[in-house]
Amino acid sequence: MKRVDALKKAGVNASEIDRTSGPIGLFKTKNSSAITVSVLAEIVDAYESSPAQ
């Protein structure tokens, strides 16, 4: 996991790393539309899952 290793090397603690999500790195496509839809779905999910402010 290059992302996790880079964050650790930068001094980010484990609890902060556990809160991150990196779905973009999982794509094996260059189809920008598919990536955009996936990223927006992650944003909507995070927004709807957060407690009301």
C-alpha cells in the first residue's frame, strides 16, 4: 500500500490513516466518467453518513 506507507513516512499517525479512503487508486481504467461517478458516490455517501450539524 503505497499511500499508507507514504502517510506513515510523512508522520501521519495510525488513527488518522485509518480514517482515510482512497478508492481512486483501485481503478484500472482510464475512463474519466467512471472515475468521476465513483468519486461523487463516495462524497455523497460520506455526506449522508455524517451526523447532522
